[in-house]
Amino acid sequence: MKRISTRGMMATAMLAAVVLSAVLAGCTTEPEPAPLPPVTSPSPSSSAEGTADPGYNPAGDARDNKQYFDTVNRAVIALDKTPGGKKFIDNLVKAGFVKADMQVTEDLTAVELVADNIQFSVLLGGACLVGQYGNVGYQSVVQPVLTSGKCMVGKTRDIDW
């Protein structure tokens, strides 16, 4: 049986550490900004005015418009349990949000099946309203703008209608 010296084991360990460091060094990217804390919107019944529809505030930012964003998106879902991205975008435009500031993911997979979830966003006042709907139900959040100037990472669908 061949015996490995302590010196040989140390050299092997150091080489492995150098290789691992070199590999991991290529994995670094510019860090994204830290997410903003979640926004909690008061329920309509707790509102001082008692209004269920807060309305769009074009002078407001993403936080100011989150409750309205949610109201618009939940209305789409109430009418169609399987809406595609186009329905979300069209209704957000009708509600006053600017189409040029929106992104949406594909609602079909590469093999033409309905996607489990779709995401859509609006860049508004230096932050992003991001909604998701699908097998997880409806969720939304206010997030900082990415260093790319966009709200979502990866490939999104062209909003060309």
C-alpha cells in the first residue's frame, strides 16, 4: 500500500483551493440592490375613507400605487382564472399605468403549454411593482429597480400590441 506524505496532501489541498478560487471568481457578478421591505396595504375596511378602489396616482411612486395595482390585477383574475400576460398588461394600461414601463414573462412554455406562473411589472417612480399569478395564486411586491434599469431578470415577452 502506497503511503501519501503529509506534504503531498497539503500540496494537493492547496492546489484544490487555488482551482476552486479561480472557478468561483468567474461566478461573481455585480450585486443587485437589497430588496425593499414588503409593502403592506391597508385593507379596504381599514381605510379612513372606506374606499375599496384607491385609484391610480400618476404623481406617486410604486408604493403609492401598489394597492391600486393589486386591485386591477385581482379584477382580471376574478373575470378569468387563467389570464395570459396580455390581459394583465391591457388592464393595467386601461387603469392608467404606462405600457412602455412594463415587462411581462411568456405565458406559454417552449412546448406551447400554459406556463405555471407569469410575472408582470411596472417601473414607477424609481421602484418596481411586480406581480405574479399562477399555481401560487396572486402575489405582488414593490422592489428596487435592477442595475439593468429593468424590473425583471431574464428574457421577457415583447409588449408589441
